[in-house]
Amino acid sequence: MSADSPLVFLNGRILPQLEASVPITDRGLLYGDGLFETIRVVRGQPRHWDRHWARLARGAAFLKLRLPDPPETLLDAARRLAELNALPDSVLRLTLTRGSGPRGYSPRGADQPTLLMTLHPAGPPVTTARVIASSFRVAANDPLSAFKTCSKLVQVMARAEADEQGADEALLVNTHGHLAEATASNIFWVQDGIICTPPLQDGALDGITRGRVLEACRKLGLPAREATAGPEILPAASGVFLTRSTANVVDVIELDGRPLPVSPLTGPLRTACENG
């Protein structure tokens, strides 16, 4: 592997990134017609691969996208990428698009999907974040919000707002004014000792770490529930945290420049998710 051209997996082949190419007619490029997964790799092993694959498969079935490779083949390729790139602790990005097809929105004629996997350095651990409330909105009751589609312009623009304000993340509310998620994270808050998170129908992604936190709550005997609420509830919460596969449990220590308390419940949840 060259430092200038790490190895990637593209349509069944491992090859240098500089030699990898996707046609300009690919619908992922033209319309965001595809899905992706972001997976933490630890000691050369993609974590919670089965859960990520299950979500990808559900999304592919919903979008009527063909999965060109079985999960076992891709898991072996992901492990091989970590080995060949000398990145045992890293972040794996898996992208599936409908592939190339005729001009226009109709997917007819696009029957050769593109599947790409790339590997990226994991970066230092993150346990806290400063967050702003974005002016952008996600649609309530949108079935597509349950999947990681390649169409993420709302999240891109919200994250740009966070960058402009020197924040780490941006919260998104839905078209009904209810909390949905952050741009790359699910959101939780602690209210009256209960760990709360928005329901999926409010625009929340069916996050892998979100699900693991809810499981950890059951195992630890911590009360938890899905709750529809507006962002005004967060400053009064006894703790707010984000969850994502690449960073686990992240305490929100500031919202729109206002300090927030850290709940003592996040420590046990972080430990449970790190060890689970």
C-alpha cells in the first residue's frame, strides 16, 4: 500500500484508490441513489457487522437495490483492507449505489449496482461535544429516515452551520418541531431519571449504537423510553448525550453556547457499549 493511494474494495476487487473509478453516470453521484454504512474497526475486526449488514439489507430491500455480494464476502474483504492498509483501528465506509443507468429519475435500466468500501483513520477518542440547534429540518414520518441513504444534503448544511459556529455537531428537529437526531448521531436526554430518545417516526435514524444503548439500559436496570419532545426540553434535562458507531456515547456539554450538565448515567452506558 502506498501512503498516497490506500487500498479500497470496488465491485469485487481490492485495488489502489488512485486506480479506482466510478462512471459519471452512476446514480449515487447523480441523485444520491444509494445507501451507506459507517462501521468502527477494532483490532482488524468490523464491530457489530451483523447489525450494520441487517440495516443495509433492510434499506436495500426498501429501495429495491440488489446487494451484489454476500455479507461473508464483504466481511472478509473488510478485514483484508484493514490488514493491507495497516489500519487495524479505523473506520470503514461501505457505499452501495444503484449503479449506472439512463438519464432521469426512473431506476429502470440500472441493474448493475456499485459497491465500494474504503478505510479511514479512526482519530482520537471523543467523549464530549458542543452542539448547536440547526435551522434545517428533516421530514416527520419519512420512511427513508430509517436508513442511511446517500441523500444527506440536510445533514451537510446543518453540519456547515455547526462548523461556522465552532461547534462539533448540529441538532435537527422535524417538520413538526420535534427533536429528531443530530447530523451524524442519535440524541438522548435524561429527564426525571429516565433516559429518553426520539422515536423513529420523528425522523431519527435507526442507529446501531442507539439500539445498543437501549439494550444496555435494560441490562443495567435503567429506565428508558422513546419520547416525542421539542428542543426546549434539553436545557432542563439532567444530561444530554449523542450516540454513533464511530464514537460510542458522547456527552453534550454545550448547546447553543449554554453549558449543560453531564449525567452520571452516561458513564455506565459508555462502558457497557464499549465492552459489548
